[in-house]
Amino acid sequence: MPLGPPTPPPGLTSPAGPAAAEPPAPRRRRLRASLLIPLTGIFVLVVFAAGLVVVRPGPVAGWLGDDTAGRPAAVVDPPGPPPGPVLGPLAATAPTPDEAGLTKAIGKLVTGNDLGGRTSVVVRDVVSGNVIFSNGGNLPTVPASTMKLVTAATVLATRGPAYKIPTRVVAGPNPGEVILVGGGDPTLAVNSDSFYGGAARLDKLAAATKKALGGTAPTKVYYDSSLYSGPVYGPGWDSDIPTGGFGGPSTALTINGARISTKKSANGYAERYTKPDEAAAKAFAKALGVGGTPAVAPAGAVPKEAGSPGPAATASTAPGSELARVESPPMVRLVEYMLVDSDNVVAEALARQVAIAKGQPASYAGARTAMTAALGDLGLPTDGLVIADGSGLSRTDRLTPELQTELLATAASGKRPELTELFAGLPVASWSGTLDDRFGDPADKKAAAGVIRAKTGTLTGNHAMAGVVTTADGRLLAFSILTDGVQAGSDEAHAVLDRIAATLAGCGCK
């Protein structure tokens, strides 16, 4: 059956904020009920195989809890309600499109579209895993923001869906001194006026810190963002990205995706801090009631994990001992924030989480090594793959449509259940995220609305779309469309990509 968009429950608002390499249009609506990820308890997960809907109890203890012995409990808000199924059941006997039918349906759209440059396309049957259409499928191409599919898969595979990124406070060198330690949470908020729903908050961290200090008044704030290393902007980024409003510096300590304001703009633009770690430290000091300018923590003052108190000190005052912590939403939510509105700052933070999980430096170079290794661990082909960043802003990124569709088919197969979580974050045609204003042609919209879930990508000269689509006969396909050297404008390029995807949705292609 077609994958139609369910109706969100009353009062449920979007937790994800806009930030994209391709500025989304003003929001008309947002698909949340089926896109939100459950935070606790049993939840429904759909596996795309032979039309089977699988109801799977989540391993709650392992996914949503961890060993907290010997450290302060994180300050957390109540979890949100669990959603319904991500996708509906598929027809078990749905016919598979064949190469001849697909060539007849989309061949001219792929090879004769007058966009200039080249258009590479792969269509893969999800159930069998077989490629059923390919045009330049093995050609490494700039993926733009569809690189975020690789970031999503690798971080879910290495960190797991329930992992939460901590932001800690440890005792400083002298009584009353505290150190704010960034763990790489890009969604950290100052207070209830947060950009991301369910974000950890500095005001709550400050309150917990005061409590841990007992009768000792806080006197000075240091901050530590040394978890990340190397450049804060990615290799191969266009020169206007640092000031263009759709990206920001990658630091281990940041608030609201490095945004100066939490106000959401119509197209996703946001002015960013040039030193997000310093801005976060100032906000924390204010919440703690400490004057003066926060300073970078002294070398060696922050142990990797919470320190043990010395023989003459208590756990709450020993230098390096952990006083308090807050934690990000679970990784499944962070992946959703990244994918729905193509959030570049979140993407770079998640790429670094892959690096940390694989024992690599939390840098662009470390993420490249770790993400490539993680794809290999998943059994995915890495021929021609070049990973420069996690967001796809880099023009030196390269991947093939064959890799993208195999990644999507692997995630949809259910063989690696943690990977299926990425589908909840994929924008839905004519409904949510960066696809809510796409498929403007009435015929395309009729065919695509609610049955295409895909990640888009746009850089000047490069336009992309990769995701899943249900055919008119009920067969689930993975597809990837990557263009390079496009001379036409973005609107014309998007229309061609939309038409290819909509044609897949509207035909049996036999």
C-alpha cells in the first residue's frame, strides 16, 4: 500500500529547527507523528521486507539508560510520547519493476534533461537488493547534503540509537571554580527558549552545579572544548559558508547549533557565533551567577571521565571531579534534526561522534577515517568514496549512487535494526522538511505526496535526491539521483529530479 502521511496528534509541534545547505521554503506543515522517535518503552518499527510490519520491543535498558554509578545523575526532562509506525505495510506480492520498463519511464528524463553536465541514477529493489536501473551508477559524484545519509547510518551504527551526548561540569583547580566541559552536543540550549525541542539546558546544569557545590559559592567559570581538534570549518567548503548562515564552526561546546538567535527564519538562515564555546561559557556563567569573563580551562584540569576525589577532599570539591551533567536527546532524535531540515551543524557534530566511537580524533580528518571504516563494517562498498565532512557542504566529497542505494536498502532490510531509525528523519514529499515545497507540478505532486521519503542536496552546479519510494503497485524501491556540472538554475534542476522520483512513484514500470 502507498505510504501516506499520517495526521499529527493535536498540539504536537515540530522540535526540529531549520538549517540547511538548501534553504527550505516557509513551513506550511510538518509531519511529526510518524517521524518522531520513541524515547522510552516499546515502540513500533517497520521493516521493509515482504510487506511485514514488525512490532519490536526496544531494549530499553540498553538503549535509554547507562551505568551512572559513581557520577551525578544527568538533569533530564520527561520523554515525549512514542509515535506510531514510521511506514505502513507493503504489498507482499507487489511486482518488481524491470529494467526495460524503468528505462522507458525515466530514461529520457535521466539522459535528455537539458540540465547540462551529467545525471547519475540508480534504482534498487529493496526486498531483493538488486539494482534494476543504473545510469552512471558507479561514478563518484559530489553528493551535497545527501552525504548526511552516510552520517546518519554511521553514527547510528557506531553510537547506537539511544546514545546521549553529555555536557559536564567538573570542579576547577580551586574551591568555587568550575569547568564547563563540552561533549559535542550541538543542540544544547541556554534555557527554555531553545531552538531544538527536548534539548539539554545550561540553566538546569547551573542549578545542579550550585547544589553539588553545597555551601561553596561559585567564583569562576572555565570552559573546555578540547574534545574537538583541527579546523572548525570543513575542507572544500565555499568561502561564503562561514558567514552564509547555513553552517557554523564545529566546536565541542556550542548552544543552539551555534545560532545567535533561536528565532526561526523562513528559509533557515541564522547568524552564527564565530566562537560558540566562548558564547556557551558566558551563558553558563550568567546562569550560575558568576561575573567576569570565562577562561579556557588550564591544561590537564579536566580528566577524560569524572575524577576521583583525593584523600583529603570530598567528591563535590575535588579538582576534576564531576559536579553535574546534562545530556542531549537520544541519537535517534539528533539524526532526525539533521535530516528533516538538513542541519549542517548537527551533521558535523554527529560525524565527530563516529570518530570518537571509532577511536579517532574528533576532527574532520578523524571523522573521514571513522566513517569510511564504519561503512566497511556494514559491508557497504567504499570504491570511489571520499568523505571530507559530515554535512555535504564540501565540494571534495564524492560517493556513488550505488553506495547510496545499497545503504538505504541495508537500512530498510531490518538486518541492522538501528539503521532503520534514519527513515523517521527523511523528509516526506509535499509534506515535511526540505521536501515540503517540492513536487510543484500537479501531476508530480499527485504521484509523490506521502510516498516518497528522501534527502535532498543542493550546491551550485550539484543537485541530488536519495531515498525510498513506493511504486503504484506497492513495491518499495531505493533510489539515488546525483547531478554534476549542472548549468540550469536550481528550480529547473529540482523539477527534473522531482519528475524522476514522481515517475517512479506513479508507475509499475513493467
